[in-house]
Amino acid sequence: MKSLAMLGVAALVASSASAAFTGFSVERAITAEGNTQYKIYANWDQNNAVMLNAFNFTQMSGALNARHQDAGEDADGNPLGSWSAGVNLLGTAARNNDSWVTVSGSGTSGGNDTALDPSFNFPAGSTDRSFIPVNGGWYDATPGAPNLVLAGGSQGGYRMLLMQIVRSGSGNDPIATFGFTVGWKLAGTTTALFAGAGQSISIGVPAPGAIALLGLAGMAARRRRG
């Protein structure tokens, strides 16, 4: 009986030491310059998760329509925009109105130590950076500096910012749905853990007509129940 009790205590300790991924969350805001900004977070229920990478990006529906406001040329020599978080050097206003990905910032800000995978590769000759390539990924370029998730949000209490998507203006904001996988480890360990595959993340606001149709559908359903 004593050994069973000890096993129970050991299991409890082990479970309390493991941070569980609780899903993705999205925050929407209008910037001072009048653009629509989305911040996409990964969430955990404890603060001992260390971000490693994000990969296998999949566009499920719609289009990102992401705008860029980078300082000069990106790492590939293309002046039309980069998804690298470290490219923008124009200050807070430009950064708030630029689209980028990160895994090495704090829980609420973008990091300059994120690198793009070779899979983050646009079609030959393309100058369109308003989307993320299929299977695109990004990773922590300085793994020696722990990227612990920080307190924030309501989906477990700890999170890491992974993407910022900005759309021009605040009026036209169509729905887009996408997904990707995140990799992380527990602080003090070397085993990579993965989650998020198959989960969908949505940005955008339904058009007024679509909202009206949803309202009518709800009224019809209530009448049928009545």
C-alpha cells in the first residue's frame, strides 16, 4: 500500500511539472495609423514551457492579406517585405503596422532572434509577401537564451506571441483560417514536444450581410424549438 501511495505522489509531481498546451488565441486591434492588427498566441497552463519553433503552416480558407512595413530590404534582398521579425528597424509605429512571425520574443512582444526555415520559400519570381508559403516555418535562432512563456491571456494563463498579421485599413476585414504546429520543451529538458496540428486559427470579421444571415438563422432555430 505504501508503494502505491508513493507512486501516486510521484505521478502527481510529474504531472505538475509538465506544461500543457491549451490552444491558440487571437487578439484584434486597430492601430493608431488605422490598420487592423492581429496577434496570434500559443497558450499553456504553466510557465515552464520554452518555445522552439513553429512549422507546417497551412492556409485553410480565405487569404491573409498581410501588409508589410519593413526597413529597407529583407534577408533575401527583396525590398517588398519580409516576415522576419528582425527586419523592421523603423520604430514602434512601423513595427505595429508590419506583419511578422516570431518564437523568441517575450510573451507579448516580437523577438529579433527568430529565423525563417528554408521551407519559408516563396514561388520563384514572386514579389507577393501578403501570405505565408505552404509548410512555411520559423524557429528560435538563439536557443541558448530560454524563451519561457510569460503570464497573459485567459487560456491557461501563460502564452507566447507567434505571429503578428496586419491588414491595411479597418473596413475590409474578410475571414481567413489557417493553422500550424508548434514545438516546445520543458525548461531544463531536451525533449521536444509538439501540438497544434489540425487546429484552426481564424482572423477577420464577418461582413454585415453574413452577420444578418446568422441572426436570421438563430431566430429561425428559436422558432422551431418554440
